[in-house]
Amino acid sequence: MDPRRCCGQLAPCADGLAKRSSAGGGPWPAPRWPAGGAAERAHSRWRAEAQWNTAAAPRWPAGGQAAGAQRQASSPRGPAGELAMLGLNLLKQEGWTDTEPVLRECLTLRERLATGGNQQVLPWQIANTKSMLGEALAGQEKYADAEPLLLAGYEGLKENEATIPPQGKFRLTEALQRLIDFHAATDRPEKAAEWQTKLDATTPKEPETMP
């Protein structure tokens, strides 16, 4: 039976997967998301669908789905990085309404960690989260809220460009494209053209997987 249909709830199905035992070990630890938040619910839904919908199933590392789920639970990115990846995936699906709370939680967590002296959270990552959140708001036509985030995101990425690792360089190009799209959507072609000029002057890079 498709677990997504049992009781009409996805989160319990995902929790059930997390509690299954591997061949020689105990229960798998579940990622610790901000308690009760939208990101926790969205992640549970995403994980359940990814594992039970064969059309969308991810390619697990060697050892099968069990090994993949176990490694995901102990991701070195930590909760903030996982929230960012989830938000990025939702953006690609244009799920603007679902994306906003996920990225808001991501931004809050990253800013709190940075304030607490966590050196694993870098300024460019906070800036990129702002840019992504701006896209989610613009997609909902919340233009007044989106614009300052899009601008702050690009400026933060540009200011900290030297600290962005090679696999994250494309995020600056994405931030520029978001500004172009924003000004086109708000009927400001002159501004869109200005940002397009900046984008054309950048070195094209292939997108990678670090948000």
C-alpha cells in the first residue's frame, strides 16, 4: 500500500522510515529541525514523497535506500544547510507559498548561528538565503517585501564573492537573474536592462549544489 495514503498524513510515514533499523544497527537519528516549524512539515512531506514515489525517487548511495536515508539524517550541512537545499528545490518547482516559510526559518537560523559566532555560517550564505527568499516573495507578487531582500542578497554575495567556494559561485549569477526578473515583472525595463548588463559582464558558470 502507498504509505502516502495511510491516514492522509505524510509526516508519520517519514518518521517511520527514520525509525527503521539498519541491518546491524539501531534506529536512525532524525534531523533536528526548528520544532513545529513549516520547514519540519515540508521536509517530512518531501522525504516521504521522495522515498515512496518511484518517479521522484533520489539515487541513493551504495547500499540501497536504507544507506541513503541514514546518510541524509546525518548530513554535514546541518539543519540550516538542509533548509536551504529544501528551499532551493521548492524554488525550482515554483512552489512560492511553500518556499517562503522554509527560507524564513533558514534565514533566521543562519543569522542566529552567525551572531553566536558559528564560523560554519558565512556571510555569503546568509546573503544567498535573502536572495532566494526574495524570489519566493516576488513569485507571490509581494513585491514591496521582495525588493530589499533581492538587493541585499545580491550586494552581500558581491561583497563576499572572494569567500564563495567554486561550487557556490553560480549563486551570484542567480541573484542577478532574480533582479532582472523582478524588474521585468514590476514593469521597469530600464532597471532590468541595467541588471542584465551586469549579468552579461559576469563569467558564466555551471550551477552546483551549495545554497
